[in-house]
Amino acid sequence: MVELPCTGAVYLAVLTLMANAGLSLSNFTMLIIYNLLFISPLIIILVLFYRGTESATIDTWVKKCKPYMRLLTGLLLLSMAAWMVVFTLF
């Protein structure tokens, strides 16, 4: 429930495209790419903890790189939005 407002918008947009236009390769590709990008950080964190990395080390790295991660996430979401608009119009 906490992540739904942040992550649900992309699912809603893609599922709306699929409902209106039917299942197409571009809609399916967008959904797969989003799922890979959403799940891959979770897998990386799991592997880091499995290999013995302490949470304090990860926390320090996250605090140091937070602005860059937010910038990258914003650019990625904007590019996905543009991609969805282009494929919806054509």
C-alpha cells in the first residue's frame, strides 16, 4: 500500500493502453522493462545482504548517492512517459 501511489501509475498507464489498444509488442515491452527495473534493485540488495554486506554500509552509500539516484529515476520515468506518448499516438 505504501508503494502503490509511486509505482502504480506506470502499471495503470500500461494496463489502460492494453485495455484500449489490445496487447501489442510495445505495451508488453514497456511492462517487462518496468518490471525489470523495479525488481532488479531488490535483487541487488538481497545479493548484497546474502554476501555479508552490513546495512550501515548500504545506508552510507545510499545517502551519498541519493541525489544521483533520484535524478536517474526521474529521467528514466520521463523517458518512459515520452515513449508511451509516442507509441500511443502512432
